[in-house]
Amino acid sequence: MKLMTFQLFFSVFIIWVSISVIKQWPDNFVHIIFCDVGQGDAILITHQGRQMLIDGGPDEKVLSCLEDNMPFWDKSLNLLIATHMDSDHIGGLPAVLASYSADIILKNPSTKKTAVFEAFETAVSRKTANNNADTKVLSSYVGQQLVMDDSVRFVVVSPQVRYQPINVDKIEITETILSAEDTLYYPILEENISENDLSIALFVIINDIVVLLTGDMEEEGELAVIKSGMTEPVSIIKAGHHGSKSSSSRQFISILRPEISVISSGENNQYNHPFPQVIDLFRELGAIIYRTDSQGTVEFVTNGVKYWEAI
């Protein structure tokens, strides 16, 4: 009797494991996942077993999104980006770095005297030390290009800051980084530039599909991108600064003409994000709006030619 019970239990266990593996096995599509992390940002991009995380939300809630959308056996991130140093973007990253390896960590050129920033910096330092330099930490700069694979690449369009050359004898270029000249420069930050406008904003180019991730970039940062000429129509935009009225200017959105706008904000948040005028602008310009505060995690899937909402 005990043997039969054990055999039944073992069979059920094997079936459960098999179903779990099949369910989480990577497919051939690119998945763009706007995680519901409350009042904050966390975007996960996956393709054929490779994963990129842009921001980590305010706390450990981001881990649930990673667990739900990555194979349970995969604890590695190919690229982790901290768009800027506000707590609602980096608060969850120490927990991520404690649970996942990261090949490359890309940061913006700012610092903050906060406990959250110190925790993030400590986590990065610990990760680079423990990984024997297998984790590379890079600073962002405009025009920087990173490649995920043959189908997916990233182009940094902000922050628009000046850089001072540094004399070095040798630069190491990894096969993952298309342009690693960032190690030759350090940023010269203007006194009046805001933390939000120091956000890393980047195009995610998936063959014919273009996604713009904006961090908390506000109108001044948007105007700088326009002046640089680094704008083009996009399929999907993550609305800047959680749908704040200080972002998503008419001039900027009119040029981009997004088909989809995703607003990442927390339900009943104290900032009243997103603002009605931002929602009205996107609707006026023909964009379909998705909101994590009312819909939870939002996911799109693409084959590089067309895209659709995940069911």
C-alpha cells in the first residue's frame, strides 16, 4: 500500500514538474512586460531565454514579476538598467541582485544621498565583488547601443548631458555591448538639470517594432531629445514619470505618435498619477492606454513584425 501511495505521489510530482517546465519554456517571441509594482517602474523584456530588466520598482514586489515571467530554473539577467536613482525605480533592485546574477548593470550618471541609493550601490558592489568581475557596471550615454540578440537592440537617447574625455590605455569591449566608449568619458552635469531628466530613456528596437522607455523624463528632457533629432514614431511608449503632467508634452508625443501608451503607477497613489490631461492627450492622438494601477501587469508579445497583448 505504501509503495502504491509513493508511486502515485511520484507520478503526480513528475507530471507537475513537466507541466511547469513546458509552461515556462521560452518561446520564439519577444515579451515586453510592464510589471505591476505599485507606484514605480519595472519593465522585463524576454526573448529565447535572455532577460533584460529596466528598473525594479519601490520594493521586493518586483521579484514576483520575475518569478512569474522567467523560467524557475533561470536566475540570470543579461542586462539590468537603473534609469535613475529615485526609490520607486531602484528600491527593489537590491533584492533582485540578491537573487539573480546580472551580466551588465547600466546606470545613469547621478547619485543621491538616500538610504535607498546606498542600498543599491552596496548591492552592486557586492555583486561585482562576488562575481569576480563577471558583472560589468557601465554608465549610460546618448547614442549608446546594446544588443540582446539578433532581433532586439537598445539605443540610449537620454539623458542629454555633456561628457569629458578620459585618457585610458585600454578599453574592454564585450560581445554584448556594441559601443562601450562610455568607459572613456565621465559626465558633466549642469546644476539645473533635474533628477528626472537624468533618467535613462531608450528605444527598444525589435525589428520593425519600436518601444520607447522613458523613465521619469520630463518636458525639458523630452525637448532635449527632440533637439538631438533622436526621435521617430513608436509602437509603444511607457509614459514618462507615471503619467505626471510634467511629462508627455504635446510636442514630444505628437512626434512619436505611439499606438500604445503604458502608464505605470500605483492604485490610489498619493501623487494622483496619472493626470487626466495626460490621458486626454494620448487619447486625442489616437493611442490606446494601458494602466498598471487598474489593470495590473501589462504584457505585449511581438514577432518583430506585429505585436499583440498577451492573454
